Amino acid sequence: MLKSLLDFARRHIILFGTAKFTAGLVIGFALGVYFLPILTEEKGLDSAALAQLEASAERSGTFTRDLPGSDAFHWGEGTVRASASRIWLDGRVSPGTDYRLYLTPLLATDEGSFLRIKAQSVQIGEIKAFSNFSLEVPPGIDAGGYGAVLIWCEAFGEFITAAELR
């Protein structure tokens, strides 16, 4: 059996080499997409900065892993807080590329429900840290007028997590 497999490989060396090269390229690309954000991640807030921000919190919500749109590679956990000028997370999200934080009019728990309300939602900014991040609310946006916060991967159109703000 092994001899016949080797004979086959020798006869089809170019095809076999091309298949190995292509498989390596695909695996390498997939690993790069996964690990590059981890390598380029910015440092999140420390506990002192989180405590200082907590005093200004007006509303909060909880990211959980059990949302219908979340899975093993796209999730968030922790407490998200909002004030009139800032939104921050005391927790973490799965590593990924091109994550954006949105304020949404109501809670969306998966990709489809977010796409239906994306036009009424407002993008706050790009997430560059996967734990304890903070984003400034752009001028002119009334954060109090939105009922939920959501993290979305723009590059791949993937739902990450969401939380209702109370």
C-alpha cells in the first residue's frame, strides 16, 4: 500500500507539490488572519483607569457568549459601560480583524437582526484592544438615544457580540 502510494506520488510529483504548496498557503493565510490582530493589539485599560471611568458611567450592559450570533471564534464577555462622551468595556472580546463598535437603537443578537437595523445604528469607532478598551463617542452623537451597543467585524461581516444598555 505504501509502495503504491509512493509510486503514485513520484508519477504525479508536480501535482502533489502544487497541492502541498496550496495547502500550506491556505493554512498560512488562515493562521495569519487569526494571529495578526493578536500581534498588533493595543494595550487595554488597567484597573485604575477602569475605576476612574466607572464613576462617570450612566448606563451599562453585559456582553455574554451565549448570544445566537456568537460562536467559538466570535464572542465577548464582560461589562460594557457608557457615558455621554465615552463607551468602555471591562472584559474581553475574541481577537479579530477590523472590529467596530456600534450604538444600535435596539438589541441585535445575530448578523441578520443587526443588518436590518444597521442603517439606524451609528459607528463609534474601531476596536484596537481585545480587553478593557475605551472609545470616545464622536461629537454630535447622543449616546443616550441608543438602546444597545454591538461589536461587528467590518472586514468579514461577522456579528461578534452585543449588549442592551440600561
